Amino acid sequence: MFRWMVRRDLILAWRRRADVLSTVFFFVIVVSLFPLSIGPETQLLRSIAPGVVWVAALLASMLSLGRLFANDYQDGTLEQMLLTPQPLYLIVLAKVLASWLVAGVPLALIAPVLGVQFGLSQDTLLILTVSLMLGTPVLSLIGSIGAALTLGLRGGGVLIAILVLPLYIPVLVFGAGAVDASIIGVSPQANLSLLGAVLAIALVFSPWATSAALRISLE
Amino acid sequence: MLQAENLECVRGDRRLFSNLNFVLRPGEFLQLTGPNGSGKTSLLRMICGLLAPSRGEIRWEGANIHSLREEYSTVISYLGHRTAIKDELSGLENLRVSSALDGTEIRDTAARDILRTMGLGGRELLPVRLLSEGQKRRVALARLAVCNTRLWLLDEVLSSLDLTAVALVLSLIEDHLGNGGMAVVSTHQEINLSAGSFQRLELAS
């Protein structure tokens, strides 16, 4: 069942590729605007790079949140998911996994290419990718709580941002911190470990919170 | 056996119905009728467990359905106004995904056979958005031929179906009742079943 859910969401994402591509393009464009507007000051660019890339990744992952449950809600699939004998926890986890594969992984993979514009070294680019690989699933997991809570509300998009952005702060701090550490030549391990810890916590608790929120939204 | 006792439904500040009682035994069919907005869908959603009754309780084999949780989900199939059909997926994919969600995975060939009996032969691989409204509903109804649940809850399933499709659905329901299943169906159409015993519940506005 888990496999079927992930597969279904991936097929759906493929048939609506424009949605997915817009997220990636948004990320690419926002990150590229900074070097263009600031000019070729290597030192300055290098010091703002971690923050810029991470904030852009945060905003890009917000873009895809509205779609996470909205389509399934409108056509009644979500009701059916609540009525299946399968635990809702697993269904939520499958949906979040699929949305991360579609919206999070491309960001992490394309980030090193964008990092070159900021004059980052090879090691730092690697750390950037690793930190995004650890951090973006947390963004998807926490975001799913917000998406479930704002389901079916008018102006839900803005409300998601207000609900979810404060919860993203730890991820932003540790993620950008890891890249920062690697730029100034300190070991990024502490920050990456903390990021991994946040991921572990989010993995356990957020599908549970999302399930509860979905039940309330569908009443 | 499904039992409803003293059910009351309040939506907003309107009381849709109160003091509603019925008992449904294996092989029995319950038709819900009543004007628009009389609470047919709300009642069906209550029987599913999606909506908590504001008073009273619903029992399955003597136990409150909210205490049964996932165990109760293995017993029911609900088909609502919103058919849970994905426009981007083909009929075949829709059927296989929805049966996988129900916990009964079926093979590609079995799914094709069922779609053919539902009158969708040759259109199994078309994205559902290219099908007509009635054909979409046939795709949704194909799920009933796969599931082996005992209680069917169908909300206005006969709307936008042609005569052959209505006959097809009724024969599915008759088979289901014949095997000791139960069905609660909300519809305005006259229903004549050759199997099972028939009850009608009229909700007043």
C-alpha cells in the first residue's frame, strides 16, 4: 500500500510536471538574483551564500505545500484515505516522501551548480548538498502539518506561511550554519548532526500531527 | 448488524434530524430519500465515521464504531459525491490504486476484466479527464466489484448514469445483498431489487 501511494503521487507529479518545474525554477531564479544584484565581490558573496541558498530553498518548498493535500481533498480521495484500513500515519508518510522526492531532492541536487555563482569551494558545495538533503525532508514534514491544518480554508496559502515559517527556523539555522562552518574552515559536523536529529524528531512526530489535523479538517 | 440509535445531526445552527433510529441486518437494503439539504450525505458520513453525531451513537455488531476504528474500516466501502477519481490517471490506474488503498491489491488483468464489465472496454488506458461524467462514475463504481466489504454506503451513485449502468450497479448491489452484505444508498430514483429486503428512510426537511 505504501509503495502504491508513493507511486501514485509520483505518477501524478509527472503528469503535472509544470507545477514541479515551477518550484525548481523559482529556487534557481531567486538564488541567481543575488550575485547579479550584488556584483562580483567574492568575499561578500561567499559570506551570504549559505543564508541565501537556504532561505530560497525554504520559500521554494513552501510553494509546493498548498498542493500536498488540496487536490486529494477536492476530489474526495482524502476522505477515502481516512476510511481505509491502513494507518493514516503511513499514508501521510508516503505522501510526504513523494512530495520530498519531487520538490526537495531536485533543490538539493541543483544547489551545487548555483553555489558556483557564489564562488564556493568544492568541499563547501558538498556540505551544501548534504545539508539540503537532510533539511528539505524536515521542511516537507513540518509543512505537511501546516497544509493539513489549512485545508479547505480561504487564503490558506498565506496562513500556511505564518504557521510554518517559524517552525522552519531551526532547520534554517543549522542548515546555513553547516555551510557557514565549512566556508570558514571549521568542521560542519555539529550542525549536520543537529540537522539529522531534527529530521529524526520530525519523522516520528509530524506524520502523527498531520493525521490528527487531517481528521479535524475533514469533519 | 448496523444499529443507529437516537442520532441527531446539527450543522451550523440548523438541526437536520434528531431521534433517528434504524437497524440494518445482513442482506438488507436501506434507501435514504428526502429533499436537498435534509441530511442524507451527513447521515452517510456519520455511518462512515467521518462525522461525529451530535447526539446518539452508531453501533456495528454491538460496538460503537468510534471504538472500532480501523477494524470498522475493513467492513465499509463509501462512495460519495466526490468520486475520488484522479483526472490525470487512467481508469486502470485509478482502479488499482483505489483497491490497493482498500487493502485488496489486484492484478492488471483482473482490473482490465472488471473495467470491461463496467462497459469501459477499450478505454482502460485513457486519462479519466477525457471520459464523460457517467464514465467517470463507472470507473469509481468498479471499485465495488473488487472490494469484499460487508457494508456499502453509496451517496447519489445513480446520478449521471445511463440505464445500462444503473442496471449494472443494481445487479452489483443484488449480488452483494445475496452474499449477506448490507447497503445504505441515498437516491431519488425508484429502486426495485430482486434480492434482499428493502427499507426506506425518509428524511424530512
